[in-house]
Amino acid sequence: MTMTDIQWDRRKPFVMDITVHPSDVDRLGHANNVVYVRWLEGVSWSHIEHLGMTWEQHEATGKAMAITRTEIDYLIPAQAGDHLKLGTWLTDFDGRFRSTRCFQLVRVGDGRTLARAVSTHACVSLRTQRPSRVPAIFAEALSSALIRD
């Protein structure tokens, strides 16, 4: 199954490939919910780095986008050995402090959506961990990546 065969919820996802490892599986025999959160974080960092928001820029500006809320709907369990594609989109940015990101996890073998998620983020100072205005360089990157379907 190719990227064009997948029924994505929105256009132009940023995609990370995932293989479910035996260590990802819990006592119930499927990928543990904690692993899903790790995957969401991984694709989020990959996406913002792809947009040019490198960790070096975070350190230089003293700012970062911190997760304030994550909501996951687990639809079908992932099993060890499954090959997955995790798509993400920036779906909202207020231009100052907050952004929203959506996710869709698809099993490559049959194209079924295993999970959907939404996370919200707020810009914080790395020094104080308090809310802080988004640096202009971040605002440009986030605004350029917005998908509003």
C-alpha cells in the first residue's frame, strides 16, 4: 500500500513509518497506550524539525511548544510486527501562544485506521516553563504548515 492508497483524514500529512516491536506490546497482546504517546511525540518532533524548528533554534530562542493536552481514540489494536504510518497535521495556530495538531495511525497491510489523536500545545520559556509568546521564526514555520480542511 502506497501513500496515495491510504485514506488520510486530511491532505498532505507529514508521515512517520513505524514497526511495532515485541517490546511495544503489553500483557493484553497489543501495543501499549504509552507507546502510542511516544509515537505521537516522535512524529511531532520530526515534523517541526522538518519545518526548520530545530532544537538549536529552540535553545537559541529559549522557547518550545509544550503539550498541554492529548486525546487519543484507540480504534483497532496494533500488534507486534505491524507496519504502520503515522500522519500528522498542524490544524490550528493562534499566531501567539497555542497550536493544535491532529494525528492518524494507519496499518499499511490493510489501510485501516488504528487510532486518531489531537494534541494542543502552548509556547513556553525553556528557563521558567511558563507561557511565553512564540518567536517570529516559529510563528512563520507553524503558519506555513497549517492544514485547514
